[in-house]
Amino acid sequence: MKQRRSIIWAGLAIAIAILLGLGLRPQPILVEVTPIKRAPMQVTIEEEGITRVKDRYIVSAPVSGFIRRIEWTVGDAIEQKVLLTELEPLRSAVLDPRSRAEAEARVAAARSALLSAEEQVAAIKADADFASSELVRKEQLSINQVISEDELSATRAADQRARAMLRSAEFAVDVARYDLDAASTLLKYSAAQESEDILKERVAIRAPVNGSVLKVHRKSEGVVGAGTPLIELGDPTALEVAIDVLSFDAVQIKPGGKVIIDRWGGSQLEGVVRLIEPIGFTEVSALGVEEQRVWVIVDITSDHNEWDSLGDGYRVEASFIIWEQDNVLQAPSASLFRQQDAWAVYVVDDGIARLKNVDIDQRNGLMSQILSGVNENELVIQHPDNKISDGARVKIR
């Protein structure tokens, strides 16, 4: 009985020791893995942009005047040289009682000046007639040698002076008559007595090109100054996409590069880079950080039937493809980490994590191109933390 009891206790001690050993043994680390694979790969730069009409024409007032109401609305089709609106002369001023009294006084003064000038002509004409008759009389006396030649010459000079003064007085009458007309104009063409003849003088404003109305800057009639925008025209079927990108990314984009246009409400479209503007601008981001950005202009190359619902000023997302290949050995970027001066991954080999250095080239944020260090179909650990080391036991989650 004693021997049997000893065997039982010994067995219990051994079992407890085994259980303690199993409990204290390091457990495998749960990990997520992804196989190394070959697949097409693209490196892109993604930014938001807006569509806009390539050629816009803003029709403005050529001179100051009174613009007629513009009946055109946004979206209307317009042919070249079609009448858009008319520009009339500015309306005359409204005469208040004081201004009217002043105008009437100027008319009376101008009328009196005219009468004075006419009387002056009558007086000078009498002198001119006398000088003329005196010349005729003395010419007869000179024939009979009754007067000297000098006296005859003096009489001729007096006659010429009299005639010159008469012509001057007649010109003064014309000037006084024009002054009277000018003074009467203020009363004749006041706002309360607008003349129909003045309103017939209008400037026709016509469409410079074929297209559609994109924007009406001034709908109602009224006074406008020279250069005031009135209506904006363009061809809505000739669209381009303007995308502002970081200057750091803009240097990687080349004219003629392929662009994917997406998330505009329709199917995916294709485009090409037409222009990278050489001048950047500063923009403050949503986080309050100043950024240097550059406008990149893209032409849509997809068939127009695929994007005929797009219009001017629509939001789109553009992906600039700066590198792509069809058969690339790649691994998730989340599995890569820095090991001294090189890149490395953990490869799962029969439940054991093995550290391997790798050479990479292109990266697109999600995947990285592997040049050497691992082979296709090997399993790499994603998001490795400091619990994992070379030779550690792991278990795939």
C-alpha cells in the first residue's frame, strides 16, 4: 500500500511539473501574413480637380452707357454674331428747380448775346456801306486828278477794314447763335423730355463665337461703365480638368502622361497631361499649413458619350500614373521596416519568423516593388511589432 501511494504521488508531481512547463513555455505570436506575389503595379499621385471650359469669352461693355435687359439664360445655344443686347447712350440728368432756373437764365443770356451781336453787325454794316460809297466817290475824283493818290489809298484801306470788321461781326453772330443752342440743349434733353432721336443711337453687342451661355453677369437693364462684364460664352463640350497638386509631386508629372479620372458620378475616364504651369502659388491647407501648389491641366481622351453629363465646374478625382508595369514582384508596404540602413521583412517558415533583408524600388503607398531578398509565394508578416524577432515562434491568425 505504501509503495502504491508513493507511485501515485510521484505521478501527480510529474504531471504538475509537465503542466507548469507547458504553461511557462513561450506561446506563439499571432500574426497576419500576406504572400509575395507578381501582379500589375502602378505608382500614382491622386488629387482633386475641377472641370472647366477650355476657351471662355467674357463679353463686356465697350463704352459706358445704358444696357438693355439681357434675355439670354445659362445653357442657351448661341451662334456667332447673334445680337446679345444693345447699349444706349446715358440718360440725361434730371433738372431740379435750381438747375432748371440756371439753365433758363443761361438761355436768356445767350439770346441777349445773340441780339447784341446782330445789332453790332447792323452798326458795322452801316460803316462798311459808307466806306464803300466813299471809295467810289474818291475814285471818281482821282480820275479827274482832284485828290492825291495817297488819299485814295487811305480810302481803300478804310474800306477793307470796314469789310473785315463786318465779317468778324457776322462770325460773332454765328458764335452767339451756337451758344444759344448749347444753352437750350440742357432744357430740351432733360430726363423728363427725352428725345426719341437720341435713343435711336445704339451700340449692338454681338456674340464673338459659337457656343453656349455659361454665365450672365448682368441680367437687368441699367447704367454700366466701359469694361463691365455682361455675359460669358463658351463651348461646354470642350472641357479640360484643372488639378492643383503639390509642387513636390508636380516635378514627377510629365506632359503627355496618362491620367485616370474617377469619382465624378460616372464611369472611369482617361486623360493625358497637356500642361504643367511653370508658376506655383501658396495655399493654406485645412490644417493651417502653407503649401506650394501647381496647376496641372488635363485633356479628357475618353469618348465624349461617356462624359456628356459633365459640365463646367464639376468636381473630379484624378490619378496621375507616373510609373507602371504589368508583372512586378511586390509585397505590402505594411510588411516593410528599416533594419539599420536597409529594408527588411519577416518571412514565416514552418511557424518560425525569419528576418530577411530586401531591396525595393517603386512604392505606391499600399505595395512596394521587391527587387531581391524574397521569392514569390513566401509569406511575409504584416505590421510586425517589437515582439517579433528573428527565430520567434509565430502562429498565423
